[in-house]
Amino acid sequence: MRPEQQRLLRLQRLETVRAMAKRTAAREAAEAESTLKQLETLAARTGRMIADYSARTDVSNGEQLRQLASFREGLNGVSRTTQSDAGRARTHADLKLAQLAEAERRRQAVEDRAKSEAQTLAQKNQQPPLGARRGFGTPLE
């Protein structure tokens, strides 16, 4: 096999590897986005619960008031933790999306190189047109 053909085969294999890396990056980005969505939903739900319990006025004695305040404080802690987790998940999802974009750029670059190599190889293998040869001798008039 000629070196040009070997180079083309290597580029095609590399293109396949880069395509698999892109699929992996896309799957990881989708998982990160899903996790982010779940945490944002949980944070919003916890915020609504805090608002609902803060608006309650149906306590009849000091013990119930203390329990309600304790419960609200616990919910506030859960809310802070959930919002913090959502922030980290957002950063992670952004990183995974950036990695996906980089994987696509790498795949596209290899695809372009492989196409260029294939075109170059095809042009080399093409027969020149019959009229393109230089004539020998003197022209007849």
C-alpha cells in the first residue's frame, strides 16, 4: 500500500475515534444537563416549601411555634445546600458542553483533512486528458 493510501486510512481511523469521543462527550454533557435540571427543580421546590411554611400562622402554642421555626431552619439549610449543588452542577454542565464543542472541532478537523487527502489521492490517480499531452517535434501546418 502506498504511503498516501496509508495516511488516508490513518486519517479515517482517527476520524472514527474522534466521532466516538464526540458521542461520549455528548452523552456526558446530556447527563450533566439532566443533573443540573433536576437540582434546579429541587431548589425551586424547596424554595416554594420555605415560602409556604413561612406564611403559616396556624400555630396555637409556643411548642408548635418552636417546631415550625426549627423545621423552617432545616429547610433553609437544605435550600442552601441544594442551590450550592445546582451551582456546581451548572459549572460542570458548562465544562461538559465546552468539551463537547472541542470534540466536535477535533472531529471536524480530522474529517476535513481526510476529505482533502482523499481528493488529493483521487487527483493523483486520475488519467490526464488525451489533449493535455505536449506534442513532440514541430507542428505541421
